[in-house]
Amino acid sequence: MAKNIIDGFEHPPGVHCGSSAFTDAARFIGLPWSEPLVFGLAAGVGFYLITADGASPSRMIAGRSGLFEQSFTQNTGLVFDERTTRDASEALQGILQLIDGGEPVLIKSDIRYLPHYDTQTAFNGHKVVVAGYDEGAEEVYVADTHFEGLQPVGYEALKQALSSDGPPTFWSECMYGPLRRSTAERSIDEAIRQAMAM
């Protein structure tokens, strides 16, 4: 049975899921930026209140810009090749194929289904990077914010995490994709100026 963990992928523990995930992905493609720099390049400072009567919790404060991922790619010129599907099995196969091609994969997930959190709290806006898998054990390995190293997550748990319709997004579409360099990439000075102008 195949086991594939991407060579050269590194995950130093981070602070915020989105900036930690994009920092890991940027480092892998040759951009050794710090997490604070990535957060700044995404013009990430901000907050918004999410209200969801009937959900638990019913109120959430998100301590980041609501357009973090879009702003990061807009300001840097990098490409997040985002794919979406309503079919969690299709998403899992797409993730495994990207890993087979040597690319770590950013995903949106719900922490309720990630075993290393051991929680019943729903939060499906959580970003992690899938950096490997073990076909025999039917599990993937994810880089997740403040956790050391890669965390094992079973295939079925990952499909639930990908397709959750919990807060804060309340939609069940699976989202995944690699971060790539492009011909439109900006210099770091240009990217910083762009982020500061937002």
C-alpha cells in the first residue's frame, strides 16, 4: 500500500490557521516568509462578528480579515489553485492526486472532525495543509497551526471535515488546492506596498 509524504515540506508551529497554512505553502514553493509577514501581506488585521442563532456557539468573533486568502494572492501575485466540489470523496481523491504530483494542499476544514483537537465545537473555516497520506492506514497527514509536525487524520474524518456545513461559513462545499508561483508574482517590496494600500 502506498505511503507518500512530500519531501521538503516543513511545518514550524504557528499562531493563526490561515497565515500558518499559507506560510507553510509559500515556504514549500521557495518563499521563506515569516508568518507575521504572510499575515501582513494578506492585509489580515481586522475582525468581524458572526451571529448564528440556533448554532453553538451562537456568536463568534473572527480576528482576521474576511478576505484573507483572496487578499494574500492579490497582493503577492501568487496563485491559489482553488477547487471546490460537493462530493467529499471526489475532494479526497483530488487531494491525494495533488500530493502524488508533489504539491501540498491547502484545505478548509471543521476542527470538530480533526482528531487532534478532541472537541465537539464546530468551526468549519479552519485552514490546514495536507502534506502526505498512507493508503494502507487510510489516513492523511496535516500541518495544523500550533501542532508540532504532521497530524494523522483518517480518510472518513477528513471527508467530514471538508464537507461540514457548520459555522462560521454554514456551507458544505469542499475546498482544496495548491499554492503556486506565477508570472504575475510581485516583488516583496511591491507586495508590501499593495497590502498597505488596502
